[in-house]
Amino acid sequence: MKKLIVLLGLVLLFTFPFMLAHAQMLSPSTVPWQKTQIIASSSTQPASSEPSVLYENGLWRMWYRVGWGNNLQGIFYATSSDAIHWTKYGHVTNDYNAHVYRYNSTTLLMYAHGLVTQHSADGIHWYNFTQQYGLLPNPWLNQADPYPHEIGGIGNSEVLELPNGTYLMYYDALDCVTQGASQACQLADWYWGVNGASSNDGINNWMRSSSNPLLGGVEQAYSAANPNVVYQNGVYYAFVDYYVPDPWYIVETLATSTDRTNFTFNYGPTNPVLSIDVEKKVDPYCNQVGDAWAMSRPEGIYLFYDEDANLAANVSHASIWLAFLPNTTLEQLASGQFGANTSSVSEGLTPITLGISLLGSAFMIYHVRRKK
């Protein structure tokens, strides 16, 4: 009996650290998001993903990727009055890994693959530029790229305008240089890294950061991609996909910086800002959440993102979701103070926030009557 107890003790001694690490990797998010699927996949719009969203004149506007593979993809457009119920306009242009930004009062720009690819006045009719703008040289254009951390190609590119008029581009690229740019590295998604660049006008003369990659890549031994960075009150909030290799899945993390280059995780892979929970109930094949687009408004934080099941036989599972966190600022989210923003206003109330407000009012009336 004693030998059996000793044997069991040894087994636990050697396996418990692994079990603990494995359990930590599968830890759910502690953030109490209110999640809603807003764009589902269908036979006419399979694999909806990679949303970019603007809120203009009381209207939510979304551009998103539909399809997968070189022959079945494009950018589609939809609008909403409440961020939950969307009216689909349909296909507006061909591209992918593409995100839309309001450049000025008359112009929208589309950024993809480190390039400024198209422009539009209304978000529906898009036109190519007559010359190439963006990160040059660029492996996407089959140009020899001397930058070692982009040898596997550039993917998602998202732009941020600072109050001083400087533009930052955060983009992902496969960091396969130490792997000899091998096909295995490029197909396995092991070493995506998040890089940075800056420009005085958001179109010309982009300068890569000397600190690239800023997150992920070979040197840091993990894979990070699809960056979405929001600047607020001197802090850069980076929502980043984090690839967990065993078992293979993707969660959304949050890292912050005060100098736009050196980031520290507030929510890492063991405690992600967004994890796979509600989405799994809708699609049991779901193994990733990411491609987040964050918007901080007076009533709370909106996180538009996609869930995917890319390990399933049919990748058309991908759909777009909204995660809403009421009465919370980005600063409060980073520090774990959910719902602590007492200065939020009623501007842009959605059905979610309206319901919360009504419940709160009913609760207060009930207690006042009890005191009487």
C-alpha cells in the first residue's frame, strides 16, 4: 500500500506541473463581455471575418471579409443603428486582410498587406490608386524585402492617427528568417509577429520601427497577429491574436504601452481578454476568436471580432461577433475594473445598454419604495 501511495505521489509530482500549465492555457477570460453573433455565415456569404467598423452620424458601418481561398473572397459592407442588427449591402470590392479608415471628411482609405490599396468617398464604390503607397519594399508586391522579420509576407495592417497628426501602422508578418523562409514555417503560423511603422501623412514615406517585431516572432518564441491598437490618454491599447500551439487555438490578448513600441500584456494567453466560450456553444468546431476591432465609447467598450473553426473540414464556419462591456473605459478594462465608469452617458444606447439601464432604474425604484 505504501509503495502504491509513493508511486501515485511521484506520478502527481511529475504530471501536476504539466496539468497546471495545460489548465492555465485553457483558462477562460475573466472579462464579463456580453456577446452576440451579428454576421452569420451563409451559403451566399461563407466565412465572414476580419471586421472594421466606423460609427458616423448615429450609424454603425462595417466592412468585412467574406470567403476563403484565392477564388472565393472579397470585402462586403453592412450598416446598423444599434451595432447588433445589421443590414447587408453586399460585395463592394475585392481584397482581404483589408481594413477601412476614415482619412478625412471626404475620403475613406483601405489598408491591406502593409499597403494603402484603395480609396472611396462613400465606402461602397472603391478605386485603386494609380501607384503603390505603403510599406516599401513589400514582399506582397514580390519585391526583395531586406527586413528579416517580414520574410514570410505581410498580412493584416491597421492604422492609427495620433493627436499630433502622426500615423502609425501596426501590421503582422511571418517571421520566418531563422527558418530559411521555409514553406513549413509559412504554413504552420508558428511565428507571426506584430510590427510597427510610422508616417507623417498616413500614405507616403512609411518608416519601419527599429524594434520590430514588437510582439511575437521567433525571438519571443510565440505567435502574435492581427493587431488593433487604440490610443487614449497617453496609453496604447493593443488587441492582438495569440496563437496557442497545444492544443492549437487562438485567443485575443491585450497589451499596453506608453511609448507605442514596448508592450506589456495585461491579458495574456493564460488569462485572455477574449476566449472561446459562448462561441463554442454556437459552433462546436470553433477553435479561435480574434481579428478584433475595438471601439471605446461613452457607454462602454465594443469589440467586433470573428470566431472561426479552421481545423474543421469546412472553413465557412467563420462568423462575426460583438462583445460589449458596459460602463467601462479602456483604462478600467486594462486594470480589471469592469463596469466602474460612473460618468458614462446615454449617447448611442444599444439594446444591451438600454436593458441594463432599465433594470438599474427598476432596482432603484424598488428600494426607494421599500424605504417608504
